[in-house]
Amino acid sequence: MGAAQGRDGEEQMGVYLSTTKTDKASADGENDRVRFGLSSMQGWRTTMEDAMDEMMKGQRGWRELTELGEKGNKISGMLEGIIWSPKGGDSGDVGDGWETEEGPNSNFPGPTSGSTACVAVIRNDQLIVANAGDSRCVISRKGQAFNLSTDHKPDLEGEKERILSAGGFVVAGRVNGSLNLSRAIGDMELKQNEVLPAERQIVTAEPELKTVKLSEDDEFIVLACDGIWDCMASQEVVDFVHKHLNTEDKLSDVCEKLLNRCVAPASGGEGCDNMTVIIVQFKKPLSSAATSSTEQPAATAEEMRPNELGGPDDPQK
């Protein structure tokens, strides 16, 4: 295997560096209802495909949009977003900002790189999560982790059925032997069936939507890329955040500690991917209309389910 010199002079062997890059890009912010922290780290990868872009931090609310990389530097990555809207129903509301993706019947082939997307919208006492790909949103309710998104992997029954119906195949957990997730923005080479709509292509950008009614028992949410979830289960992450909330003033410091916990001591295997995480903590009281501690979550059992620790290959661990 050949070795190339990085722009900073570091030797790069294949997809991994000879030494890990643990420098982090971090930020904090808050409004009257929530505070947030985020952090991103290159780790062992030869390229940093996670890029943070702060947007729409204005009069009507704020949004943190984090792009994480899967294959390239243009649209590649995870779009992690938090949107806070103090009230709804008027024309001044800020939309979710997702551009309509070019369909398979257009003359535009589109990018061959791709991006997963995980977006959380907080509106009054509701939390709406839209997810496409294997990034994940988790909420802590009285210390218990609830997954608010599904890791869209090719071996999931519904995902595999769509892939096969569109003319694709799954081998070794990869779509057409290449992509290890089944929903993504971009990846247009897997969206070329001209007789099918966008949502029925081999790989689709259609997000899965889940809505829950927030409770006074809800403490924080965590949005993170697969670089985190490949290393820790949802409940492990919630427990980790709880522990360090008691010792750290800034949420970005908690995020940085989480990245340090996940990064591998040597290249190869889990803990070697780019990593980005956002923590959003609810301020109390959440809302006068929030549910009491004795009420059940408004979501269905599938939409808001307690997380159980699983093995490394558990897609919902």
C-alpha cells in the first residue's frame, strides 16, 4: 500500500493517519428555553469531512447545522440541526431549509457523494425529528434513553424491500456492495430508476418523521453521527452526559469529553471515524402545557422506545 503526504506534512496510510488528530471545533449557545453545545473532531481519518456551519441565529430563534462527511467535501456528511421556534402558524416561521432534491427523471445527474441528515425541531411543547441515514437523535427522559430516529441500514426489512424492488441488491450490509446506509441526500448513482419516484429509489432522501410531546421529565437530546454510535450505545451516551453535566459548565466541554471517550487508541476498527455531537439541554420549566411525570409519552411505542444496550452490530444500540 502506498503512502501519501498530507498538506500538513503528516504521513497518511490509506484512509487512516499515522497519528490521530484530536483538535476539536466546538461552540456553545442558548436562548430562553434551551442551551446547546457541540464539538467535532477529525480523529484517525485522513480527511476531515465534518464541517460546522452556524446559521439563522436571529430574532426568531436559532439553528445549528452541522455537516458530517461520509464520502466527499461538498454535500457529504450528516446534517444535524436544531431549530427553536417560539410560536407557529404565521408566515414568518422559518422552514426546515431542506432543498428539494433533483429527482431521477431530471437531466441533472447530481453528486456522487452523499449526506445523511438528522434534524430536530422544537416548537412549543413538541419535538419533531426528521432523519435519513444512520445518524441518530436520542432524548433523555428521567435518565432513560429513548431513540427518536431509526438507523437506516440496508439490512432493515423495509429498507431492503425497497432496495430490491428498485433493482438494487444488498451484500455484506451494503447497498449494491458499496454504501452502508439506505437513505441519504445525494448518492445520485443509486437514484437512477426513471420509472420510480424519489422515495422508492434504491437509496432515498425521504426522511422518517417522529413527533413526541415534551415533558418536564425531558432533560436533553443528543444528535450525533455514526462515529459516536458505533462506539457507544444510546443509554451509555445518556449516562455519560448525565455524569459530566454535574462537573462541566459548558455543554461543549461535555461534547469534547464524549469525543475523547470514543476515539480509538490505535487506527482500525471502532473509534476511528470523524466524530461530531450536539447536546441540547432543556431549561426548566419547559412549558406550562408540558405533560406531567405521571403521563405517558405522546408518541407510539415505536416512535419513543426505551433503549436497550446492544452489541456492536446492533443498529439501534
